[in-house]
Amino acid sequence: MLRTVVARSDAFPLAQPFRISRGVKTVADVITVEIAADGATGRGEAVPYLRYDETIAGALDDIATARGAIADGATRDDLLTIMSAGAARNAVDCALWDLESKLSGRSVTERLGRPAIGPTPTAITVSLDTVQAMAASARALADVPLIKIKVDRSDPAAQIRAVRDAAPTPRIIVDPNESWTIAEVERLQPLLAELRIDLLEQPLPAGDDDALEGFGSLVPIAADESAHVAGDVGALAGKYQVINIKLDKTGGLTGALALADAAAAAGLGVMTGSMISSSLSIAPALIVAAQSAFVDLDGPLWLAADRAGGVKGERGVLTPPVAGFWGTT
């Protein structure tokens, strides 16, 4: 079955700046892949991340290198050897899932033997800012089920306390984005417990994981930058309690499902995350989210304008995209 493969870059301006310890984002730059065959077109999206030495141009080059094999009918399993895990493979893998759904007339969840995706609670992010601004943002989110706080090393105790004081009820994830040391993780343990923090996400730089071996954290710790694919799980068990699965790291839904299975087999919890992106990145991630203890898929809610038919967010709950948007017929 000969296919047509199109890959391009798209930019989605944000409604307001998104700040983390590494910098600030004002535009979501993504790659979009469309694979067409027999009158149907499957779509996928990914966000190349400079933290992993990825760029828009590099991802498009990777897809161009694999275009011939994809056009000639390479399967999702073939992609595991044709392309490396990462953003480029994610866009292609998700486009193939979508294409298979449209050609078969069966949704991706049907083909996986899973229930259709329903409304999904997600973390809403309070991005890094002044303590006063973070408190104001949290106050507006006091009735959502889950908040994620972006912090750094400047004064994380004040940042976390300001959000908790402003929003006493929601569950909270604290995300330093690799900016802490093990000494800071240890020092902040009593505060995290006092403020009822539910999850601490990747506090240490990836590569410093050994410092967490046997560490008796008062709150669960999630691996994000340290966990990419199923093969990483063995080295992380005993250091982390939760694995944050992002399709841009696993190289697509195929790899994400494998990572979720590996985490479960190792007795680790699962979180589903994403980059700042459009709903085309979020739709396949919702499938993994259905089996996750923590969900962080608010990326499209930061956009000034999303793709037509995408997810809708209301008080921390995502409504799935319209029928036919991705993975459904």
C-alpha cells in the first residue's frame, strides 16, 4: 500500500508566557505529520525538545530520511528499528495509529480492547513566577482536582507554600525540572509532607538518579527526564516510585504503551505528561492517561488558539476531541 507522507512545522502562540526553571516559552513549535493512503489521512504531532538535543529542523530531517520506508508501508513495529525514540518517531507513529483507525473503521481504543476515552481530569500548571503571581494563579484554581507547580532553586519553599495557601484543596505535583540537588530534596521533605504534596517530579538532573537509591522520601518521586523508554525502567526501580510517560520521549503511542506495561511490571506508578502542544499531541496521550495515577495534559489550554475540534478544558477536566479528530472515525 503506497502512502503519501507530509511533514511540516507549525507554530501555536501561547495566550500567556509559560515559565519553568530552564526558561520561558511564548510559542508552541511543533511538527505535524500527515500520512495518506486509500482515501484516508492519519495525523500525528510532536514537540522536539532542545533538552534532548532535538530541533524542529532535525526532527523533519529524521522523518525525511525515513520517508521512503514509511511511504512503502513500514509498520509501527518497523519504526522501532527505522527511527530512534523521540519526537520525530512520535509524530509518525501517532499518524499511523490514526490512519489505521480510519482505514479499519475502528477507533484506536477499540483496536486496543479499551473503553472509549471520556472526560479526563488533568493537572493545571502554575508556571514559575513571583511568589505573589503564583499565589494569584493558584487562587483561581482552588476548585480544580490537581495543580502542578513549576519551581526552581531560588525559594521553592515560598513558591510551594504560596500555592498551597491559595489552593488548600487540590492535589499538588511539584516540578523543579531537574533544578534541585539531593541536599535540597532532603531539606524540603518536611515541608512537602506538611503541605500535603502528592508527587515530586524529577527534582534532580537526569544522571544523578543514584542519589535516590534507597532514599525514604515522604512523598512519591516521579522520573521524567530520566525515563524515556521501557528499557529505562530497570535502572529506575528503587529510586523512583512513578514514571512520567510522554509520547515525545517514548517515540509514540506504541512505545508509551510498552513503557506503561514495563512500569506496572516493576511495581511503579504511572503519570502521563506532555509538552506545551496542540490537542493533536494530547489525543493519543489520553489513552495512556486512562491508566495513570497522575495526568498532566493541559498543554493545549495554554494556547491562544488550538486546532479545530480539539480538547476542551473546564475546571481541570479535559473533554476529548470531536469524533474524527484523531484515532476515531
